[in-house]
Amino acid sequence: MNSESSSGTIERQETASERITLEVLASRFVEEYRRWLNPSIDAYASACPRYADEIRESFPVLIAMEEWKTNQEFSRLRRQIPADFMISQLGNCHILNEINRDRTSIIYAAAQGQHKRKVAVRLLPWKSDCSLRLQERFLRETRLVYRLSHPNIVSVESTEEDQGYTYAIMQLVPGISLDQVLRGLAQKQTGTVDQAQYEPQAGYLYEEKLPQVLAEFRQNYWRSIANLGLQAANALRFAHSRGTLHCDLRPGNFILNQQGHCWLTGFSLPQHLEGTFRQQRVQSLLNQPPERIQGDMDERSDLYSLGCVLYELATFLPVFESRNSNALIEQILCGRYARPREINREIPPALENIILGCLDRSKQNRYQSADELSVSLVRFLNSRAVKSRMNSESNGCGK
């Protein structure tokens, strides 16, 4: 998988020189971490056994310090961006309007070139000379999607620089982010707001009306969930075949239109290493698999995160709930949660089986590939039985 790890370099250099010091190793590790190269504490400890205990004890502290410094820099930079920040031109792209902004970027609709082709522009809203580390992360994450041309993935065409800013030119898709759809569905379900009066909140929104998207999605709700899951699984199958993990599957990284077509966006680097997840916000942790907290990821980790999204669509609740990062991590590692049908008996048993097949704490007990998950979703859509993957040794659910 495309994790941009550099642990192989460590082993070669350690073999070449037996006089390498712990200070040199620490300096190298921090430099790789700053460059988003995903260095592994375990790989360093294995390559340098005489310092293994010191590495396992001290390197998580180095990571915590770097995370703190990054968060401080990030907070400082965010204070420099006014709420009405706007730019009219980037390269050959004339900016039309803002679509969305998140913690690290702003997305605009734009007209490109003399033919005024409609594109999306994702802008890193800090000039490169004051945010080099964030710029490197932006470019690395953009490169993850360069070779991914798929009908269910928002494609990236290029990265550019202009006026000191770094930006990416992307496919512009009509739709609304799934987190907004979920809020609307949940509020409609509980009767707290009238669907026609529901106002979209922060999130991607372009050329779609939320009430219409909600109405279409609710028409055959369980099939809508399965159809969305199938499209996402097909996108993941393609990405995985190209050696790329998503690493951040959550409702905000799905875009859905009125016809029920969905796109994945927000492919991310697996940058959080052993010991760093406790530094993260609760929102960043919600859909993360237990093995990622322990510093390990593969295709099945993305399937776990997709299962979390399907669970929330089916129940209107996240798999785990906590306002505290440490408590949430313990819940994820323990892996005990309410089965979907314990929350809502109307959920079809076959759909519950599919969701649970994604969410087992053990990777070996989950769906082993996006292709295998797709087969189960197609069976559900064709009204055929879906076998449960749960067994007597499964440790993934039940309170």
C-alpha cells in the first residue's frame, strides 16, 4: 500500500555503520515525521536492537512534541484567514464562488481557460513560505489521487502554484456531502425540523438542493444505503488495486447527488503513528479502525471505516460515542458496540450482517477485500440471502 514509509532506509544505514547514535536516529526519525514519510517506531526498534527500549520509550514523546508544535502552527495560521477570505484568480482559473472550507483547505468552483471549463479548485489558504510542512502534506495527499480515474472518485488533474499559494485543480461534481445528508435524515427521523425548511450546514454543496436529495434517498432507504455502500466499495476496490488506501472514510468525504450517485474524496496520508492518536480530536477518531491506532493498516482498515459510515446511516448514531479522545480510543480497541438491529429493529437482517462484517475488531474476521464486500451488497440489492460473518470467537459487537 501507498504509505510512503521509509523504514527500509533505516535498516540499510544501520547495517553500514555500527556507530550510529540514538541522537542521530531520533533526528532522522523526526525529520521523516515532519516530511509525512510515516516512519515506524517498531521498524526503528527492530533495525537498531541495542537502542530498542530507548526508541520505544522516547520516540512517542518526540511525536507528541511534533504534534503539539504542528497544532500550534496550525492554530496560528488559521487565525490569519478572515471568514470572508476570497481570491478572484488562480493561474488560468477564474474563481466563481466558494463551495466548502474545512480545517486545511478551501474549495471553489472555477472557470478554467478561455473555454471557461468548470472545475473545482482546492486551495491551501496559506502562502507557501509560511506553511512548508502543510504544503508538503497537501501535495503528498493530492498525489495519492493522481492515478485514480474512477466514476466514484473525485479526480485530481494537477497541482499548481500562483501568487505564493498552492492549489489543486479537481473534478467539479454536483452534490452535497453525506454528513449534511445524515444531519437532515436524522432531524427528519426525529421530527425536530421540517424537511422543506432544513438549511444546509458546513460541508460540500454544489448545484443540489438538500430537501430533494433527502427525499430521493429516503424513498427506498435500505436500498439507498446499500447502493451507496456498493459504489464506495467499488471505488475502494479500484484504489486498492492501485496501491492506495483512503485512510479517512467518514461522511464528510462522501459527496452524494439527487440521483443517488456518490463520489469519494479526501484521500489522506496514514500520518498518525503509534502513540499519536491520543493527540487527535474526537471527530478525527470516530471511524478509525483499532489496528490504525496500533500503527497498522491495510485494505480491511478502509472497509472498517466504510462499515462505520453504513452503521451511522442505518442507526443515525456513530458506532462509538465519547467527548474524550482517550475514552473513545479505549472503546475502539475494546470493540464493543450495539448491533444495528438493537437500535432499530426495522433494519433488514441481511444489511446488518453486511455492516457487522465490516466492523469486527479482528481484521481476519472482516470482509477481506472490497470485492468480497461488493458481492454481499449486490446480493442484498437482489433480495438474496447474505451470510453472517460473525462466529463464536468474533469479538466485534454486543454490549
